[in-house]
Amino acid sequence: MTVWHAQCPPCHDEPIYGCATYLRANLLLSLRLANRDATFARSASVCRAPAVRPPPTSRSTQQRPPAEPRRDVARACAPMPMPPSSSLCSPRRLLPARPAPATAQAVGRWTRVSCSLSMNGCAPGAGDHGAVCVREARALPAAPAPQDAVGQLKAAVDALSPPAAPSGIIRIEVPVRQRVDAVEWLHAQSALPRCFFSARAPLPDAPALAAAGNGNGSLSDQWKQPVSVAGVGSAVFFRGTEPFSLADWRAIKRFLSRECPLIRAYGAIRFDATSDASVEWEDYGSFYFIVPQVEFNELEESSVLAATVAWDDSLSWTWHNAVNDVQSLLQKISPCSVAVNKSSLHTTIMSLNHVPTKASWDLAVTKALQMIKGRERELVKVVLARCSRYITDTCIDPVELLACLKVEGQNAYQFCIQPSDAPAFVGNSPEQLFHRKYLNISSEALAGTRARGKTTADDFQIGQDLLLSTKEDIEFTIVRDSIKKKLEMICDEVVVRPSKALRKLPRVQHLSAQLAARIRNEDDEFEILNTLHPSPAVCGLPTEEARQFIRDYEIFDRGMYAGPVGWFGGAESEFAVGIRSALLGKGHSTLVYAGAGIVQGTNPSFEWDELDLKASQFAKLLQYQEQHIRYQEAENTGTMIRIEK
């Protein structure tokens, strides 16, 4: 058995985030949880190296908390000798150092071309400009195959005449008569940034209100809705370092229109934008959205290939800049799709470590239970998470991982967001945050977890145990009633149906409830997003008390994990909760995230097992060959896991 202590394993050219730093950090955490006196907290704060962030502005709708030092793994890094620059272990770094920017970056077996950044639509004051002057969607004659559609798009963009308007957005689309897999199209492309979002099939038990028309549209256009959307490049991107605000939402919406429903901004928002971002998440900012320059829509029976040109003189991005950029990207677009192995990744886990370790997790859960039971505190529930770092023998292509997840993605959202020169955020979330179509809103409550049974009878019994569990019922009721109360603050009517049911997924099953409501005005969409996130399913209750507990006791940065992931459109918008997700670095590192709800009656060990269950879809895909995993416990200081062949 091999035990790592003061140095990183010699078999890798990048550090296992852990080693002495990792062990020491968990020891410090154990001490803090046992005796969190103010003097120790102040003395520990000198080790922190926070990211540099601009001061808060009046645009923000959230107030930044006092600059209290975060209890994170970075605290242990300062006193330790730094490794060579080729294998940085800098504060809060869970992925290898990013190489210097280049036009084309080699990523293992794949080369990704970074496109120009176009314009940031969330520049200061952009939300006050009103809608852009031109918002158009133009359809060309249908093409028999994607190869023909690319040529048509190139010719159409070349033929565009400069408009007189100082700002606008134009989408040119070519229908394709055959249905092509959007993942396979994306797999053939080499450009960054890129995005992918797969819609979830409507649930059979959704309340009638969510499906009812309201005079603003009908369900007859459902066939036009994309099954999946893949995009590369950014006609316009939206990124900020402050919490996502009403001004930022308006800056996005000025490019969107009911008349052009497929012009959409895809992206994600941080779980907690008031906390400092760690190195691996820095390219995402507090939020990151793009309107793709080139986009592929997979429909039920056909496909659509589209190019989007966006410009705004006030943002120093002219018509000529926009057209030249799209023309350049179209030259790089592969006209053919590339098949993806959807069964496995053909990789092997070489090493794995968890942040926090099992010992530190038990201490944090115990502290949470003490606060939940304490009369002086209002905390009812808190959701704690774990970040697991896998080192594999080969680099993992995010699109290949996405394809494998999509096979398992029954009743779930698959997504992939990757800014230029950044890690990819990939997930397979079963949980809807909200969907808006005109004035109709749907949402859901999801809580409580059990594994699926090996037989039909076993599966039924496990489901019944979940339905009858007192602890799970407490957790689920907190989530459902909180979402209902939040919707009632904004909407005219709220329907919950069914009030409690089983949601069965390929590996797990949950308690769930569907909620439907109707907003008074489409401008209330921002309030819906701002109010529903974070839900008690990923944060806790009351929200601020739970969020503060997470800031104090979680020793890694969640980034976009458990935050809203989805898209804004003119006629409708849809967001999932970014759970069951991973961050894929440019080397051999993959960070897998999972969380568990802590309420009265929680058993810390059971919740740790639940984390393993939730992360299993990633672990089983990464582990192509059977290996023996051995554990080395160093009392309360940590758990290191090493694969031995």
C-alpha cells in the first residue's frame, strides 16, 4: 500500500490536490469544528490568498457579507513549500494550472480553437439601453443534409448588407430535412466557447396549469422546440463578477425577442456569487451566458443549422466586426458529425481524493445537527456538498462524457458550458429550477434519495421505504413548501400536484412534487429566478442561515455547481439546477460534485453513502477497467485513495 504525505506522486506531472496540503487542511478543519474560537479564526486568516475582485457596485441586487475568511483548503497552502511552477498547488486550486493562452490549445487528444470574445453584453449601463434596434430571424430553403446547410449559411452571411442600425442581432437558419444528433455535431467542432443543453421530456404528472394556454401562444408549436441545442462561438456573451442582477438580466433580454424564439442565451450562474471564486472557476465569473455564433438544433424529426450576427456600436463591436468574426468561424465548422462512443470513456481512475474527507464530513454534519437542534438558532436544513478529484490515465473529452451521460439521461437535463480557454462544466441534472413559457411557470421540488433496486420487487420496496421515511419526509416537505411559498410571493395562483410522488431515475429515485403558477408580467421572470435560487434542495432553510453555514464549513468553491444552468429566450426560458455535475480540466483531472441535505435525524455516514450514490454515474464512466482501491486513514486528518494495479 502506498501512502502519500509530503510530496505528490511521482507517476503524474501534475499534483494530486491534497498530499500534505490536503491532509493538513483537513486537520485544521477538524480543529476548527471542535473549537472555533475567535482567536484561532483570526490567526488562520493570514494564510488565505483570495481572488482579486472589484468592489461592489450599485447594480448588484445582493449585499456582499463582511469579509470573513472562508474556511477552505487554501488556508493550509501558505506555510507549505510551493511545488515547481509546472505543477502549481496554489490557493484553492483543484485543477492544474492553465497554460498560457494560444490560438489553438492541445487538450490531450483534442485541439480546441479559441474564438474571439466578441462583445460583453453586460458592460456597465448596457441594461439601460433598451432593446437593440434590429432583432430578426431569417430562414433559408431547407437542405437535405448538414453538409449542404453549411455552404448555404456561408453564402448567406457573405451576402449580408450592412444595416443602418447601430445595434442588432440577426439569426440566419437553414432547416435540415434529417434529424442529426446534436452531441455528434458538437463532437466534430473544434471551436470555443461552446455550449450544449438538452431539454427534458414533459413529466406525465405535471399540473394542468403548466400546460394550459393563456392567450399568448398554443401548444401546437411544441414540435418546433429543439430536443437538444449545441453551439460554438459567441455572437454576444454576458459575463460579470458581481452577483447576477436585474440590470444584467435586462442586458441579456435586449437581444432577445418573442418573434425570434430560438435566439437564446445559454449559460450558468454561480451558486453563491457573494463568495470568492477559486482558480478553476475564474473564467466563469459570477455568471456566464453566450448567444452562440453557430448553433445546431436537433428537433424531433429534423434539424436546424444557424448562424447569428450581433453588433452594438455602443459596446465597441461594430457590424463589420461581427460579420468578419462569424465568417471566420464558419470556415472552421465541420460539415459532418463525428460518432461518439456512448457506452464508456475508455479510461481508468489512477487516483481519487475527496474534499472534505469522511472524518471532516462527519464533523461538519455533527455541527450542523447541533445547530439544527439548538434553540438559539433558526437553521432547519442545510445542504453540504463534496468535491471529488479524479485523476485518470487519459484526458477526457467533455463531449464524450456528455454523450455517455445523455444515454442515462431519462427525465433529466444534460448540459455543457465551456468558455474559451477554461474547464468544461458538464452535468446530468434531474431537477428543474423553473420553466417559463409566456406567463406560465413550472417548477418542482426534489429531495430524498434512494438507490434503485436490482429487481422489480426490490425496487418497489425501496421506493416504499423512501415514501414512508420520516427523515426524508421532513427534508422533502421543507423543499416543497418553501418553493410554493416563494412562488406565491410573485404569482397569482400556484398549483401543487402531486404533492408527493416517486421520481425514478436510472440509478436513483427521489421524492418529487410538481408546481405550476402564472406570473403577472413577463418582466417578473428575473424575480422568479432570483427568488427560487437557491432552493432548500441545494442550500437549506432559512436560506441565509444555511448559506452562511456553507460559507463557514465547506472547504471548496462550488462555482456553478448547484447554481442555475439553462437559457433565456424571448418567449420562454428554462433553467435546471446544476447538480449531478463535474468540471473537466485540460489535463487528467476531473472534479465531481455531489451534495446531501442535513435535517434533524440525519446520520452522517448514511449521507456520505448518498454522496457516493449520486456521484456514481461519473465514477462508473471514468472507471473503464476494474481496479482495486485501497484507503489509508490518518486518524482525523484525511482519506487518500490510491489505485493499485
